[in-house]
Amino acid sequence: MGRFRREAGKRGVFADIARACAVGAATFVFGAALAAVTPEKVTPLLPPLQLEPGAVFTEFGPLPPRPDEPPDAVALGARLFEDPRLSGSGQIACASCHNRELAFADGVSRSFGHDRTRLTRNAPSLATVGWMSTLFWDGRADSLEAQALMPILHPDEMRGSLPEVRRRLAADASYRVAFTQAFGDADVTDGRIAQALAAFQRSLSPRRSRYSRFIAGEADALDAAQQRGLALFRGKAGCASCHNGPLLSDQRFHNLGLSFYGRPRQDLGRYAVTGAREDVGAFRTPSLLGVSRTAPYMHNGGLPTLAGVVAFYNAGGARPRPRGDQLDDPLFPETSALLRPRHLTREEQADLVAFLEAL
Ligand code: HEC
Ligand code: HEC
């Protein structure tokens, strides 16, 4: 920290380092009293923060290391992840929609599943799932073990049957060896399949990037445009109110106005899980680490480019108005109050995109 601050002063990287250091590493609700500040813990060189009232903020920082997963379970999980025998048709693997070469996403707005059925949502990258406290855009699974069998069983995704999957795997001598190495005996159970898939996914992490080097302490890993973009991200552009902490996600649910409420492509998001009125159209804030590699964007893949995403936020997100017949509808969703027009210039928008590309 000391070294860092001195270097920053020398290079004049940011105008207002002192103010940047005034934010503790703890999570706090903006507006509540700040806990005692321990500047040593703060990642150095972060530009000043501007949060919307009500934002829940955790300071930016490097991803905390995860405990190592048992290597034999990871190896088995990696193999299962690539194996189309987990699907009813024998044609679709987890990797079909979470492709390693595409940062474990699939590069299309909405994935194709069993029999090329078009799914309703965009396949997220899996690079940060080990750090996520809930899974899926609507947070309906709370562990990777709980999540793992869902796509196998989903009729539009892999349309598999667990007895059939167990039978196929147990009939393969090399799988019997792999299960024995991972779990001590050759029994193929649903729980073990889920555990191995989970161990493999927890072993993933985002690639090293300019931002990961910067946040680990390498002051000049970001170029001038990217640093201006970071300052906007934390400041005028208002991104840090939701995209914060080591993942650049508050792991909370927000409505950006993209639910197509009452229209053919309607997606009620978190509401389907909680039944709470305020969750209509709310989706989990995604991590932005590696985001330049996972276009198209949003839960429905509706925004093809990062420039488009920035323009969307610059306009204050989407605020659909109720039609006449929806005026009394108590469920008509309200766009998050954390979004508002930002009046960013063309150059500022380009800087913000440059920063997102460095993630
Ligand atoms: C047909 C495409 C498809 C297949 C096959 C598929 N997925 Fe997915 N996956 C998706 C989509 C789409 C989502 C987002 C769905 C949602 O949020 O409702 C998703 C979400 C996830 C998530 C949550 C990620 C997050 O950030 O919350 C995990 C974990 C995951 N899949 C793992 C798997 C595993 C493991 C398999 C294989 C057993 C698998 N997927 C098979 C398309 C697919
Ligand atoms: C109110 C909280 C909030 C604010 C403020 C916010 N975001 Fe988001 N962001 C989200 C949520 C929630 C999603 C997913 C929404 C959905 O799919 O409907 C998202 C999605 C994204 C995505 C798409 C990621 C992907 O993998 O599809 C990008 C990129 C992004 N935000 C960047 C930004 C930038 C840049 C800013 C500032 C200009 C910003 N966000 C401000 C909550 C927020």
C-alpha cells in the first residue's frame, strides 16, 4: 500500500487518491454510518466513489483465492462436463452451451437446447461461479451441487433421465475407474455426478486481465483511457452502485426494465423464485470479469455490444410505461431507482467501453 501510494503520487495517476482511500473494505449500505476505516486494507489507486442512495457497496479488490478442489473430482467433473451422454439425445453436453473457448458461454443471445429448442435466456460464463452465492439469472439455485442436475433434466436443455445417465456411465469401465479415484468406489450416483460437476466448475477462474493486474497492485496495467473509464465506472456513470466487490457484482437482484412485461417475450426474473412484487423483472447483477469475451449481453442476450450496453445505461436503462389496461396492475414492474440518465459524452462512453474491455 505504501509503495503503491508513493508510485501513484509520482505518476499522478489519479487526482484524488486520498479520497479514494477513505472507503473501508467492508460492505456497507450507502447512507448508513461508515465503520472505522482501515486504509491499509483498501486496494490502492481507486478513484473516488459516487453511489446512489440505497446502493449496497463492497470495495473493489482482487478475487479472494478459493480452496483447492480435490483433483480427481475436478478431473471427473471436467470429463462429465464435456460428455453428451448426459443428455437424452446423446448429443448435448454442458460444454455445448458453456464452451471453454468462449469463456464458458456460447456466444449467442439465447442458447439452443434439445432438438435445437431456443431457450429463453442467455448462457452465462461460468468463470466466476465458484464465488457466486446464488446461481442463474434469477438466483434459483444456491449451490453448484443443487444446480448441476437441473440442465440435465430440463426438457428444453438436455432432456436427460438420471437412471439412464447412471446406466450409461456405469457401463463405461473408464468412468468406473474415474469414480473410484474421486470417491473411493465405483458407484455412480446422482449426488456424485453433481459433486464432480460442481468441483470442476469451482476450479475455474477468470483469465488474468489488465484489470486483474491493476487491482492486484500493478498501477500502470490500465492505460489512460481505461483509467478514465474506471473513474467513470465508480463515479459519474453510476456503475459501482451495483457492480462492486471483487466480482464487480453486488450479487443482488435489480430490474433494469428488460422484462418485456405483458409482452410475448416476458421474463419475470426473480419474481418466479420469491413471488415478491418488487422482484418482478429483477435479475442478478452479473460479474463483469472477462465481460469483453461473453457478448451478447443481459439475461436475454438482447444487447450485442458493450457500446450498446453503455448507451443503454447512459439513457437511464429502460422505463416501460404501463399500457392503458395495465394501469391498475399491481405487478407492473418498476425500474430500479439506482438507474438514471448519466449524460456521458461520446468520449466518456468510449472510455467506459475501454475499461470494460480491460476486465
Ligand atoms: C442448452 C444450453 C445449456 C446446457 C446444455 C447447459 N447450460 Fe448451463 N446455462 C444455460 C443457460 C441459458 C443458463 C442461464 C439460465 C438461467 O439463468 O435461467 C445457464 C446457467 C448455468 C449456470 C449458472 C451460472 C450463473 O452465473 O449463475 C451454471 C452453473 C450452469 N449453467 C452449469 C451447467 C452445467 C453443469 C451443465 C451440464 C450439466 C449445463 N450448464 C448445461 C444453458 C445451458
Ligand atoms: C441497478 C444496478 C445496476 C447498475 C447501476 C448497473 N448495472 Fe450493469 N447489470 C445489472 C444487472 C441486474 C444486470 C443484468 C440485467 C438483466 O439481464 O436484465 C446487468 C448487466 C450488465 C452487463 C451485461 C453482462 C452480461 O454478462 O450480460 C454489463 C456489461 C453491465 N451490466 C455493465 C454496467 C455498466 C457499464 C454500468 C454503468 C454504466 C452498469 N452496468 C450499471 C445491474 C446494474
